[in-house]
Amino acid sequence: MGKVCFRRVAISPPGCTQWTAWGTGARTLGAEALMIRNAVDVVQALRSLSDLGLPLVYNGLGRPPEGVAAVHHKSSARHGLWPGVLNGRSCHTFEEAAVAVAAGYDYIFFSPVFATRSHPDVAPVGLEALRRVCETLPIPVFALGGVNRNNERLCFEAGAYGVAGIDGYWQTMTKR
């Protein structure tokens, strides 16, 4: 597809319904793209966020709605790539990341790099694993999981193309 043109992705918090407020707040805090996930009404979320001028990433099942720049596939997804948009994939091991490259994905989210509140029982992959993936694979790698403004520099130093987070960056945005 095309080039990934964003480096900081804000992932919508669970239960988000105030899309315009969340998106505006995330943009103000430095988000360069917004990922819509778990939206009851994806069309309403897209309509609310479209005026912000940021690329929208769809993280859901089925055909992506009109107007999204990218589709993010969970690591367990078994359907193919969608034409006309960037296709990303969640990966938790080097092997999963290599499979994503071979399958033609445009970027990956590699996680969890650090301990995270959303998955407290999952051991972090760490910066060395992130570095190995970034140095070895030819597609953009986003660090996810426990990433925040205090440790993002470590992710970029390890070679991450970008960073993503649910609440590490967007702590001022409360669940609405």
C-alpha cells in the first residue's frame, strides 16, 4: 500500500462514546493518528473524528468503513489484507512479526514492550526484543504496551518507527 505517515497513535479507551472530546484531547497531546476500537457505532465515531484531520485506524472485524487510512488486525485474525488501506498487525514475538512481514502487512504493533495495566498478567517483551524486531524486519514497527512520554525515547532508541498507547499518553482523557 502506501507509506505509514504517523508515528504516535492514540488508541481509544474502553467504553469511549465521547469521540470528539477524546480525539481533540489526544490530538492536543500529540497524537498523529487515532485508532477506533470497540466502537458500538463505528460510523458515528468516524463522523465525529473526521473533522480533526488525523488519519483514522480501524481496529475491528469485517470490511473497514469508508474513510479510514489503515486497518489494524489482531494477532489472532485469520482474514486477508484489505485493499486500498494500510494493513497493520499486532505481534507479540519475533516469529509473529516475521510472519506478518511475509504475509504483506505494512506495519506492526509489537507488544507489550513494558508492563501494562491493561494486561497485568502478560510479561513484557522488553527493549531488546523490540530492538531485534526493528533491526531485522523491513516494515515500520510501533512499540505498544506501557509506553508513555517518559519512556518513549527508549523505544525510538531501540529503533521503533512509532509508538502507540491507550492511556500512557492520553492520561488526561478519562473514560467517558
